Amino acid sequence: MKVRPAVVADVPAIHDLIKHHAERQKMILRGKDELYATLREYMVAEAQGKIVGCASVHLFWSDLAELKGLAVDPTYERRGVGRALCDACHADLKRLGVPRVFALSSSGGFFEKIGYRRVPKESLPLFIWGECTRCPSFPICNEEAYVLDLADSPAIPS
Ligand SMILES: CC(C)(COP(=O)(O)OP(=O)(O)OC[C@H]1O[C@@H](n2cnc3c(N)ncnc32)[C@H](O)[C@@H]1OP(=O)(O)O)[C@@H](O)C(=O)NCCC(=O)NCCS
């Protein structure tokens, strides 16, 4: 399995992965127009010529980014794809000099496994909540907030 920055040819597969989990209320559905517009934020995991996972990072400010759009092909779950995608995103944020990343998720066990800590949602700045009305669960929030301080996270082999 290889993790690499996404290219335009990956967009249909990224869209399918996100749609699969969005239909199960796990994440926000993103249209292909939005995926093309934000494609530079995405990493994909490729195995046997197939896109089996995707993830993105969105910068909010000099010291804060969000890890979002994380979706793994259900037939490839629990095989390290999600962790590998997050490692690649964290490495990119370290390269950019961003010290902290957060995720909003109902899959908190995964984020805690890879080193994030759960924090009160109110501890995150208000400006991060702009996409809430697009969430399949809105207005009943079933997500928790998780934070990783990248300076404290182990070095990621390149
Ligand atoms: C959550 C998700 C990204 C995990 O991907 P994955 O490829 O299965 O995760 P990995 O195999 O890399 O797992 C890494 C570790 O987390 C654990 N883990 C994975 N999913 C977990 C979960 N839902 N709860 C608890 N632990 C979990 C794994 O067992 C593994 O532990 P280990 O290192 O001790 O073996 C994937 O299940 C998914 O796409 N879910 C739907 C979309 C979603 O919830 N996205 C996140 C919010 S944007």
C-alpha cells in the first residue's frame, strides 16, 4: 500500500469512498466540485492499483489544522490504511510548520489509538464549526473533538 498526494484522476474514487461513509452518517458528503477545488489538501492510499482510502488536512490558522475527509474502503478497514493516511497528513503539517491538528469524529476510538486526545468541544475556536449544518447528524451532534500536538508525536519516517 502506498500513500501519496491525490491527483485529479483520483476524484471519482475519493467521492465514492466519502459517499459510502456519508450515507452511513459517518461524515459530510462532498461533491466532486468541492473535491476538485480542495484536491491539494488530499492524500490517497493506493493498493493493487485501487484507491482504498483518502484523508485531507485543512489549515485554519498558523497553529491549527483539521484532519477531515478520512475514509477507508470498508473491505480494507483495520489493516493500517487509516493510520498510514493520518501519518502522511501529519508529516505534511509538520513540513508546513503547523503544530496542532484536530479531528471531529464519531470514530473516536480510532483517533485515540493513533495518539489524539479527546478534548471538550468548547475548547476549540468557534470558527471551526462552519460546516456543522452540512453534517448528516445536524442538529444533534454525535461527534467528539480530538487533538494531536504534532511536536509531541513521534517522528514519521519519510
Ligand atoms: C475510522 C477509519 C478511518 C479507520 O480506518 P482503518 O484503516 O480501519 O484504521 P487502522 O487499521 O489504521 O487502525 C489503526 C488502529 O485503530 C484501531 N481502530 C480502527 N478503527 C477503530 C474504531 N472505530 N474504534 C476503535 N479503534 C479503531 C485499529 O484496530 C488499529 O489499532 P492497532 O494499531 O492497535 O492495531 C475507518 O474505519 C473509516 O473510514 N470509518 C468511516 C469514516 C470515518 O469515521 N472517518 C473519520 C471521521 S472524518
